[in-house]
Amino acid sequence: MNDRSPGSVPSRTRPAVGAALAAVTALATAGCSLTGDETHSSSRSYTAGKDGARLTALDVDSHGGSITVKAAGPGRRTVGVTEDRTWDATRPRTTHSLRAGTLRLTADDCGGNGDRCRVDYTVTVPASLPVRLTTGGGDIVVDGTSGPVVADTGGGGIRMPGSRVREVKARTGGGSMSGTFLAVPDAVRFESGGGNVTVRLPEGPYAVDATTDGGRRSVQVPTDSSAGHRITAHSAGGNVSVLGS
């Protein structure tokens, strides 16, 4: 799959389609400034898996935008995607493909020309779908899901509110991290290059490894080094807190 939809538009619908496209164009350029430094924006949404294709994982790789993943309601089998693009000179390109059950979304860097260029993703998934999320610097939010999570951002924050995830491995180059777990996780690894790290957990005990190279450390859950539920939280300079929920 790519940005261009196959097929032609019947002639009798062209006036209506033309008007709709004009409206979309007006919305897409509403963010442009009247100065020499124009900023453009556009948004589009689509659904993957509605043709019955089996979805087993989500993989998002964005040059620098934010990624938000939300759990859908019970029984949802499809994935809904919204791409919000912002750019100065060169419009960022995106791709989406479904291969061997993995839905892969990518956004490029507009050729690396240094202009404003980002794609922010909002993705609604079946709650148990495993996700792998990578962005060069934007924020990552994973809200209410239960499948395994791997998340990496070059410098943005990472938040996991209302999480039922059993396994998560998350890293940021410098932003803050927070995770609130509603169910006891098996393995949590949060690592920040300098921001604060906060993990909130149901009643333990847990095998906790919480360290910081410069901030304050606080562990306020029952601990047992032999426990089957492991929490690793580290910051190169911020505060590290492992707290009860």
C-alpha cells in the first residue's frame, strides 16, 4: 500500500469529488503563513485490516513526529491510522504496508534538507496487538493496550497511562518517562538519557533495579530479588521512582 489509491472516479461524480478535494486542500493549507516561511499541513485517515487480512503486529518508524497508540474497544480487529503532516518546503512521504501480518508505517525526513518536516501518527489498535514504535525525536504515548511494547525516541517523552501491558522495553534519549500499570507486568524496562522516570505498579512484590546517575531514587513497592516480575528503571540524570498505584 502507498499514498495513491488505485481506480478511477466515474465522470458523474467528478464535480462533487472536485469540491471535496478543494475543501481538503483548503484545510491542508490553512496553517500556511503569509510570510516567506510557509508552513503547510495536511491530515488523512485510513483503516488497515478491514478486508479480513490478519493483523499480528504494528511497526511504526517516523523521522521525528509523535506516535500515539490507543486501544480500541472490545472485538476490534482492524487498525485505524491518522497521519498529520507538517512541512515547510518538502512534503514528507509516508508508506504503509501489510506483510506477514505486520502493519508497517513509515515517514521520511523530506530528504534531510533541514526544513520543518514531521508526521504525527495516531493509531487505534486491537488492545492485545504487539507494537514497535520508533521516532527520531517526538513523543510516544501508548494508552490502554495489553500487548508487548517496544518504544524508542531520540529525545521525546514516553507515556503509558492505563497500561495492561505484560512486557515493555522503552528508551528515550533524554525525555521523561512514565508508566501506570493496571495489571501486574512481567517485565518493564524504562531507560532515559536524562529525564525523570516514573513507574506506578499494582501490589507486588517485584524484583526492582532502579538507578540514576544524578537524580533522586525512590522505590515504594514491595521488593524481592527472586520475584518473577522484574522492573528496571534507569536515568542518566533525572529522578527515578518506582511507586505503588
